[in-house]
Amino acid sequence: MKNDLSTTELYLWHKVEENREVVKNMSITDLSEYTNVSTATIVRTLKKMGFTGYPAYKETIRQKSKRSSNYKVMNEADIEIQQVIIKNEIELNNTLRNLDYRTIQESIYKIQQANLIYIFARGFSESIAQELQIKLQLSGKYTEFYTDPNIIRKISQRISKNNAVIFISLNGETEELVFSSQALSKNKVPKITFTTNGTSSLAKTSDFLFLGYKTKKTYFPEYEVQSRLTIQVMVRIFIDAYMIRTQKSNL
């Protein structure tokens, strides 16, 4: 039957078979996000492999399962807690898939060449920005960090192109950040953006984009308090890579 599968379908089949303990607790929407394929592709693939649909496949792997998950907690937790863990795994896995090596390398180079680094962030992203500022300063790079909307607007209009700006924004649509990015584009100032919204105004005006993945599921639907976990992971990868390259160049 595998010979009848397309490249995408074959990838999906190997993915679900290698991760049965995780997949068996996922809805078809969760699996679609986890594998980056459509729900239609999931159904079509499973039918080609002899199943009537996704529920039938899940029931089969449940029957075969010996509860040998890679994560001890998945063997002990109830279904609700398992879904919480799966949500984080989906976000982290897809964020790592989104990482582009050239973006990392070129962003490091721009930071190394810049005279001064500015970091702009608002809300929950501020704590990530503050940590980044401290680490850049410890590396010997002079860095300024701003959160006030009016200051961000004013400063962005007078930053010169021999400097660089880092934006940290979950949705990439914060008004003052978008305004400043557009102003910086006019002055040809290099802009590095960490966000989870690849179609946002901020992403579109960015020179170097780090795109994290965020599921639609939130446990605080009435409040704007969604996790910045994937952004934090990308920033950590970036600053660690920056330190490695900087230390090498100083040898």
C-alpha cells in the first residue's frame, strides 16, 4: 500500500507511525498542525493504508499501545493534561521547523556590524527583550531597550542605517512597532523581527524574520496573555548562536 502514497502522504504515515503515543491523543486538527498537512491529506492517507478514517486508526493504535511513551508524564497524565503537553510540543516542533539557517547567520552578521542595537517590545514580550538586551550587553554590544509607545515612535525616526533594530512581538500588529518599522525602512535600517504571525505588518516590513508557531488553542480566551514560549526559544537560539560566532571571530 505504501507504494500508492505520494511524498506528502508517505511523510505523514511515517510521522504518525513513529509517534503513536502522541498521536493517539490528538484530534485530527491537532494532528494537522503537528504534521503541517491538511486534514483531507490525513484522511486520504489513512484510507489508502486500509483504515476507514482517523477515528479507526486511533482506535487501532490504542489497542496496540503498551503505554511506552517517550515522556513519562504522558503515561501518567489524564487526557486533559496530555493535551496541554501536546500543545506545547506542537508549537516547539513547528517553530524549530520554521527556523532558517541563512536568517540566523545574516542576523548575527548585522548585529556584529551595527554600532548600536535597539530593541522594541511591548507587553509580555518585554521580559524576553530585557533578557536579550542584558546578554547582548554582556557580549560587549551596546544595546538600548524601549517599551514606551511614544519613545519608540520618536526614536525610530532618527535611527541611522549603521545601527540595527530588533522587534519582539507575538502578533506583529502592535501599532507603534509597525509605525517604527515603516519609518526604519525609509532610512534603510536593518530590522530583525521575532513573531508568530508571518502575515503581520511587522513581518512584511522586516529584513530578517524569525517565525514561531502558535496554535489557536488558548486557556485564557478572554485575555491577551498568550504564551511567548516559541519566541523565547527563537531568541535563545539566536543569542547563543551569536555568542558562538562572536567568540570565534575574537580568537
